[in-house]
Amino acid sequence: MSTQGGTKAVLAALSANLGIAVAKFVAFLITRSSSMLAESIHSVADSGNQVLLLLGQRRAARPPDEEHPFGYGRSRYIAGFLVGIVLFSVGGLFSVREGVEKLRHPHELDHGLVAIVVLLLATALEGFSLRTAIAEARHLKGDASWWGFVHGARAPELPVVLLEDLAALVGLVFALAGVGLTLATDDPVWDAAGTVAIGILLLAVATIVAVETQAMLVGEAATPAMVATIRGALAGSPHITRVIQLRTLHLGPDELLVAAKIGMDVELTLPAVARAIDGAEARLRAAVPIACRVYLEPDISSQTDQTDQTDQTGHAVQTGKPSAG
């Protein structure tokens, strides 16, 4: 995923949420609606989350140093994980608590039409933010489903913004339903119920965001398609007879570590082995530009004594009994 596309979606979401948060909070002060308060906190949490994502991108751009020889790419994953925690605690738990409190002690809704107008305005702004995120993500997800894109993406920004914006729109529907039913029935319980629904929604989305970004933070391999591309680039290089073992690890969304054990022609001299490895590395980097760290271990093995072995993707590869390696 391009950082530029993710940044555009984050900035669009931040701009929308800052305006929405102010409008919702003013509406809460006028109407005393618990749904409006929950939505205000939701928008404040979303705004803070977008700031976290931008800070994560900025820190990840720092060059490697002596203490961090592989760079700071995982800062983006840390930011994504913190987003899940903020959504869960500040957004979800607060909204559920506020809704339960209002169910126990209902409060009359004042100037309900103001809340309706603000919620409709917020829906339009959130729709703009979601449309921007979808436009940026559509050309990246290819033929995958939207859930497949969220689950398989190795960069956190667009999936997080997509989930946040979707949750925001659904939350606005809950708030509109709660306020609307309260106005129609003159029963404030509906407003409180809408608040609880918003809280449960945020808890669910926060859990998904935390689980997905936690997997990235622990360390994920390249996608199966990218692994196949790497394997093909190496196997097609001159003097490389096969790829014996292959391991990949994302150091960041746009930084990939590749380590492979490769079988080579037995008659090669040491200088020829070095040239062949350099050529294979150049071929691999051309095929997969994000392969910023490449480690290739040559192995001399018998062509006639081969057994099957599987790599990290579960694909069978041809290996031989090594005589050195």
C-alpha cells in the first residue's frame, strides 16, 4: 500500500472528524442527548486516532540508526494498535457507560430537531471521508473482498480509516434512530438505547482493529502472491538451481526482509557465486521493490538426490542433500 494513499485518507478523515466533533458537542450542550454525547466522544476519539496514525507514519520515515538497524517501520503498526485501544476505552466503554446510566436515569431530550440536523450534517461529512478511503483502497484491494483487504493489508492506515468511517456511519444511524424515536414517542429510553448500541459497535470495531494490527506488530510474512513472485525471481536467476528455503518478514508496510537458502551450480567458483547472488538480488529487488533487506545463503547440493520440503507458504519446493551450507 502506498503511504501517500493512506495519508490522504487519514487527512480526509481527520478534517471531517474535527468539524463533526465540534458540531456534535454543541448539539449535546443544547439537547442534552446522551446519543449526541456518545457521538461527540466518538468523533474526538477518531480525531485522536488519525493524529496517532500520522505520527506513526512520521516516525516510521526515520532512517535506520545504530540502535534500530532495520529502521522504524513498525511504528505504523504501533500507532494502529493504539487506535484500537483508544476506540475501545475512550469510545466504546464510555458510550456503554453513558447509555446504561441514561437507561437507569432517563433524561428528557431538549431541542431534538437540532440533534437531527447535526447528525444529518455529520452523516454527509463521514460519507465524504469514507468515500475518500474507498477510492484510495479500491485500486489496492484488486479482486479481494473488502474484508479480505482489511485482513490481508500490511499497512494499517487505510484499513483502520475504513473501519472507523464505517463504524461512524453506522453509529450515526443508531443515534438518529435513538433521537428520532425519542421525539416520536416522547420516551428518552430510546436515546439511551441508541447510546448503548453505539458503544457496543465501537467495542466490536476496536477489537477488530486491535487484533489485525497486533498481528502486524508481532510480524507477518509477505502475502502469498508476493512470496510466489520472490520465488520466481530467485528461481529464474542464472546459476540458481532451486529455492530451498524462503522466509519473509514485514519490517514495516513498505519494507520487507527476505532470507533464502538457494541451491547453486556446483562448478561455480567463489567469485562466480558472488556475482550470481548479486544478480539474483538485483532481479528480486526489481520484481519486489519493497524488499529492502535481502539475505541469500548459497548451498551446494546434489541434483540427483532431491526431496520435497515446504516453505512458509506451504508450497512444496525441491531440495537436495547439502554437502555444504
